Amino acid sequence: MIEVEHLSAGYSATRHALDGVSFRVERGEVVGLLGANGAGKTTLLRILAGLLHPRAGRAQVAGFDVVTQARAARHALGYVPEEPVLDAEFRVGEFLELRAALKGVPAAECRPRVEEVSDRLGLLDQQRRLIAELSKGYRQRVGLADALLAQPPVLLLDEPTDGLDPVQRTQTLRLIADLARRHTVLLSTHILPEAESVCQRVLILDRGRLVAEGAPACLLPTSPSASPLLLHCQGPIAEICEVVRQVEGVSAVRLLTPALHVASACADDAFASDVEAMLQIDLADACDRQAADRIARAVLPMGRLLSLAPQPRSLAALFPQQTHPPESSRNS
């Protein structure tokens, strides 16, 4: 449904927003486009939406070239930018009916189509409200409803949960997961747990280049020992941290329990020797299979060892390895 071949775009001959990017998105997939700010995510989506022309390479949506067959390609997709362009003076229902007409929906079908899409997105009770009065979460839903009116097979979503509160973010992710039943979805995000929760595959961009591609589970290290260890223990935490640091093969120990909580507990002598905490332990050698045993033997004489296991793998651990910080971060 989306095919990109050697796509390049930039601001000048030496500044590339995209540099030779190639990938495919199959029918029915939800694919995440990951990258730091400035990685080229929005530029890529704008090219697919027909808003920018590439410098080199080509891109197709539903089999149509986005440059030479722009009208057909646009008809096959719905695009929701990070800030949906909405007319704040319209009521929700009026705005969506106007947009449906502009997208070529027959006049007799406009109102039924608006009601159908509004029902899917939880907007039926918002039809008479002015767009200016809506929260950001509901404005995002109106933008998504707009994109769905012409029933496009492909959806492009640029940071669809940016700026939403936790409840709105959860609701939006559920909507995206539901949309995958009828649409192919390419969504841009920098929130890694969101990509893991709704995407079958992810594409990682770094400074305009595609540096990793695949299912989240396939991109992560396959060996459990490659992950840091998580130690859940109870006892004199300061002493336990110091003892674990001295264990052979341990390179670093981090206290994951909020420091304020631990400090408060330790301030009272009655609890100083009985604090429960979580420690992250980095190993000098990821293949050292005896390290966990040595750590356990060091902790047991001092307190209770509640659990000791590899840290759950996630894209959050992979992402820094595949990308570089923005220029401003490196220079600061």
C-alpha cells in the first residue's frame, strides 16, 4: 500500500532531510515511524501526502505515484498532521459535512458518512459544538474523522498523541488499533511504548536515513543476558548498593525507586534496615551468565531478595543505540 524507493529530500545540496530512504508497508499493517526531532519523519509524511516533492527517488500510495499521479494518490489516503487544520468557527457536524463534500462524497451520502465516522470516533455527541470550544483531544478526533470521510485505504498520522493527557492518549491509541481493521496506517511518533503497543513493524530514522526496520521484538536483543538486571530487594539499601557494586562483573548500579521515598524511609532509624527498593544493575560482560548468582549471594546475607531478573526488553533500550542526538544536544 506504500512503497518508497531511494527517497531523498533536503533544504540544500548538503543538508538532507531524507537520504536514500526505502521501505514498503503492506495492506492492513500499522507501521511506526520513529526518530528524534529533525530525523525526517514529518518530511517523509508530507511527501507521501503530496505536500512536498522529493529531490530524488519515488514514492507510491496504493499503487499511485505521489508526484505523477498525485490526484489518485491523494484520493487513496487520509493525512492527519500534528496540528490538524480545522476552522474554529464551524460546528463539528457542519465542518465534517463540508469536508465530505470537498472530498467528493455524493451529497446524499455526506450526512450518513459523517454520522458513521463520528460514531466510530466518539464524536456523535459533539456535532453541535464549536470547534473552538473543543479540547485538543477532541480536535485530534475531528482531524482524524476528516481523514476518514472519503474511506481511504491508507492513513498517515503525524504525532497523533502529541500534547494529549494520559487518558486522551490511551483513547487515541485504541482508536488507531481499531482503524487497522479497515486501513493501512503509517504513524509518526517519538513515544516508544506507543509504537510497541500498536505497531506490527517500526522504521527508525536517524538524520534522514533509515537505520533499522522490523517488528519490535525482532529488533531487540535475543539474549536475555544482554539486558541489565533488575534487583528487587529489601533491607539496608545503601549498604546493598555498595556491596553489589563490588561484585565481580558489575559495572554500574542505579537506584530506580524514587530517591525521595528511600531518603524518607532511611531518615527513620526504625526503617533504615528494612527499605524495599528496585535496583538496575549493568554488567561489564553481557554474556556473563554467572553474574546473577554472584549478585544473589552478595545480597542474601544483608536482606531479602524478592526478585532478580533481566530488565524487560523494549524499544527504549534499542533507540539510543540506533540514533544520534540532535545537533543542538551534541553541541550543548
